[in-house]
Amino acid sequence: MKKLALSVFFLSLSICCSGLAAGQTALAFAKGAPAAVTPEVVLNGVAATGGSFSAFSWLPDSQRVIFSATPTDLRVVCRASAALPAAESAGTKGRDRSWIAVMNVQTRDCSVVHEGANPAPSPDGKQVLFIYGKTEIPQLWVSSLEGRNARALTSGTVFNPYAHWSKNDVYYRRAWSPDSQRIAYAMRPQVETAPSRSQTPASESTVVVIGGKGDLGSDTEVRVVEVATGASRKLTSGPYFVWDELSWSPDGATVVFDCVTQVDARTDDIRGEVRSVNVSTGEVRTIVKDHGVQMLRALLSPDGKTIAFTMDPNNVYYPDNWNIAMVPAEGGPIRQLTRNLFIGSGPVWSPKGEGVYFRAKKGVFSQIYFAGINGEVRQVTDAPRGSSTPSVSPDGRQMIWTTSDLISNQHLRVANVDGSNQRIIAELSAPNKNFKLGQVEAVAWKSRDGVSISGFLFKPVGFDASKKYPMIVDLHGGPVGGPSLGGSILYSRMEPHMWANKGYVYFLPDYRSSGVYGWDLIEKQRERQDSNDRDYDDIISGVDSLVSQGFVDTSRLALVGHSYGAFLTNWIITRSHPFRVAVSYEGYVDTFLMYGTGSRVGGNPAFEWMYKGMPWDVPENYRKNSPLEFLKGVKTPTLLISGDKGMALYNNEFLYTALRKQKVDVRFLVYKGEGHVISTPANRRDLLQQVINWIETHLEPQLVKGSDR
């Protein structure tokens, strides 16, 4: 998922952007006749997300789950006879609203609790905590499971799970006490900011001192609120943010939380810690220090004796070497349970504390795993579809989770905790059923050094293996986590199908810097300082594997990338390659400049780790890995794209100049008021059409050539 760059070495997250262009109307389909996927379909955001469901959390009876969704989506998962809120009407903002519902897993009977989102049931199953607010400032609310006595517990704050990227936002992390009487939550108060130039008299300065007041966010506060009275008090605060959840000890005496310090203070002094705070005295203890700053998530076991958390022994932002680890709640030796396994989310304790469930990526699919307190690690699911992190029933017998297949169909599933006896409760979304789709496959190949790499392949609608087709190779951003099923221009899952309808093969290759293929490969790349070349080998060998099958026209290959994928695009066009045209969207070209600009003013620990030092200490490593050093002789026609508030604007200005001076066919698009991702409807419409025109112009209008080629 936003929403955004932590480190300029992994330049983009998995962002799912959708939006309607001005004046657009719902698409009409001929009954029974699948429609072609056109640019208009992509712009309408069809299949961009596939549903608005929150996580499904079990109630204490192990028979019902609680979740939130829009009224329309509630009708998808609940029985038709259930009393549900009125569906959204066309032209309203109804899809921005969600409702909380309780569903019986066996019957799919639902009861609606209250309008709101992100529900968390109390341990006794009598109340629910949720986010709600009709204004622009949602709050923490609580009500009975029947929706009675609904009331706000907080005021003057806004819920935003990604707010730690911005100095002016506020966020919540929250947890019920074991006795269901109190709620611990973390929040960051809003701070006054410097007025904009338009609001400031001409006689007053608009200066902001970098690293000073007005440039930094406020301290995070960990607080406790009494549910009965609404009385709230601060337990502790500091210059950090709480990354994920909080958890209580069984006796209600302490709260455990994870925090990352100094991330937005214009400094590279960044540390990840697991701490506990005494609820009575406010005394804070540090249990784990310097074992991960990217995705720490610490949770106490049900018996309060062990903390499971994700850790990174290198304590850097990139690469995200997340591992499942455990430590005694009172402190002590850390046991690292995983290593060459790419952790996506978790951990989630089993109700009896035997171990934790988590999500990890195997190839291009995320699967559910289990790590026991005895050190056992086993895979629970193994199917060609992506899985979410499961919720485990309080009796420890069942788990519920969502899956997504290769054509974006999403299902709600229940199974025994060992993965057996799976059944589909509901089809949450089948967004593509009205469209002509390209055939989608998960593919794998051997890179030049024998490493097995994976990716997604979309074949053209009406594919004929005897013909040769033009191919687009789309490089994912991040680079952490690997490719998704969406394209890099609008991040819509319909984007590859649009090209498939146009007669293109669409290839989404992974590469080893994603971290999916193990930490050992990352270490080797760092030691040899050849990560770009190894990623290049992974990508080109994937292209070669498809060419060898005979259906790819090697004279018509296009290369596309966003963020880190654009950085690799910039790297590839400086090498020998088969691509006739390229699109580089918000990618950097100069490693020196990206060490200390944009989001990393003050230093970039990711680069320092990856390149083994600061630029002035090891300039040879920065030069070796910078496309800027190899721009002489580039010939590939390249479309450059930036937002004027994006992180790659200055890099693209230089790259445009370098290509233009060498008489390369180059075009440079700068979208005013936009950042790392182009988001406004009018600009998205223009962006998509510009990319289509650029690629089709350079790959010739005749798309499919005969088998005699």
C-alpha cells in the first residue's frame, strides 16, 4: 500500500490510485457481451481496488466477525435478507462512507452496528471501537455491538495511518485493555505551520528553518482513555511515531508499543525500538533497540511472557530485511526465527500463544505462514493467489482471510488454522467479469547466474502463438516487495488489460532487489556493488525467456517504469538492450543528488548502507551505481515524467538536457501541482494518453505481425 517515499532508494510504495475524470459517467455494457478495456475504462478506476473491506476480526464467540465496508460492498458479503444501509446512489460521495457490520460466518447473516471504519471489538465482545466523523476530522468512537450509546472518545485529531510522513497530520494506534474498560492509543497533535506565501504580508518572511520549529512534526503521545467516562491522560511522549499496534499485558499494568525515532526530523539519526510503559507511573522501559526502523510491529503474547515482532538486524530503511523474532517481555536475548523469507505483514499471535501467523511472499504470491515459539516455521497456504494476514478465531480453530487471484477476483475464505478445509464465504469482488481480458500467467525463469526469478505475464486478447506481438516491459517501483498486477502509469489493474486489448504482450518482471529472493542475494549485491547489473540481468533474462517462446516481436519492445522502476529504466537505457522506446516516470538518475535532497535532507542511511559510506567517503561506489555517469551514447527515445513537487524533477531536468544535447528523441512532461504520483483526474487522463501515444508512435501502428516473421 501510501502515500510517500521513506528512502529514495525505494522510491515508491504499492499505491493504488483511482479517480474519475471530470464529466465521466459510468460505463455501460451490452448484456452478456464483454467490453473491451479502453483508456476510458482505466481512467474510470475499474478494478483499481476491488472493494472497500476492512480486516475481518473475530468476536469472542468464534462464530461471528466484525468488519467495515461501504453499503454496496456490504451487500456483496452479507445475505440479501440482511437489513443494510441504503446503497450509494450515482453521483454521490457514498463510496467514501463505510459502515460497521457483524456477520455470522456460517450463515452470512449480518447486523449493522454504526457508520464508521476500522472496527476493533472489546475483549468481552460487548463493545466496538472504531473511527468515525462526518467532518474532515474523524475521531475514535465506541458503541455497543448493537450500535447503542455511540459516542466519541477523542476530539481535535484526525485518523491517518500514514500520517508520520507529514509533519502536520495526526494518527491513531489503539488497543483495548484486557478488562474492556480502557483504551490505549497513540496520537500526534497537530502543530502550527508557517503560513503560505499567499497568506503572508509582503513585509513578513516566509522562511522555514530546516530542522527547526515549523519544519518538524510534534511529539507522539501514548495515552489511555477510560471508556465509561471519556477521561484521557498521557502516559508518555517523545520524538517518534508508533508504527503499528499497541498491546496490553494480561494484568493491564503495562502497554507495549513499537516506535521509530527521528524519521521526520531532517536527520539520519533513525532508530527503531520496542518499549513498554507502566500505566500507573508512566515509567518507560526499552526492551529492543536498533533492530529495525522500517516496519517494526511488536505484540505481547496472550500470557504476557513473550513479545513477537518484526526486526531488521541492520536497522536501515532499505533493504527491508524484516524477520519474525521473539524476545522475553522483560527483556533478554532475541531469537530471530526467519531470514531468507520476505515478510509482508504480521505477526498475529495464536490465541493460546503457541506462535504467530504472518504473511510472506513466495515468488509473486503472498502466502500465510506460522512461526512457533519453539522455532518451527511452516507454510500454511500454497495456492496461485495472494493472501492477506489472517485473523484467528479465539478458540484457536479457524482463520479468516481474503485472497486475490490473477484476474483480481477477491474472496473471503475460512479454513482450519493449518490451512485445511478451506471454503469461500463470499466473493468480495469480481471487477473484471464484464471485460475482455488478456490471459494472465505467473511465470518464472532463470537469471544469468541461475537464480530463479518470477513475474506476471499478460497475453493479448485473442492470443495466437503463431503470431508475433509487440511487448511492454513494466518495471515495478519500491523496489521492495515485487510486482503487482497493476501497471506503473495509473496503478490500475486494468492498465495491463488495456494493452492486451490493443494487441500487446505486457510483462511485469521481478528482480532480486525486491528482497523476495532472499537476504543473501542482497548481501552479495552490496558486497560487489553490482545491484543494478544483477537487476538488469534478471529483467533481460526474463525478456529473453519470453522471446525464446516465439510470440514476441523483438523489433517492437517498450520499457516502462515508475519510481525505482524508472531508476532501473534510466540504468537500462545506458546499457546494451533490446528496447525501442522507454518511459521513465519519476525516477532518479544521480545517486549523489539523491543522497541528501527531497525526503532525505540531512542524510540517507539507505544509501550509506548500500554503498558502504557517504558520497565523499566512497564516491566510486556512488558513481558506479549512478546512471548519470553512463549517459554518453544513449540512443533510446525516452519519455520523461515528473510532478513539479515530485522527487525526481531535478534529475529529469538533467536527463532531458543530456538526451536532447545528444539529439535523442526525448519528451519531458511536468505536471504542475503534482508529486511523486500524478493524481488529479485531468492530469491522469493526459498522462495515460501521452504514454499511449509515445509508445504507439515508436512501435508502429501495425500491432500484430504474421507468423512468417
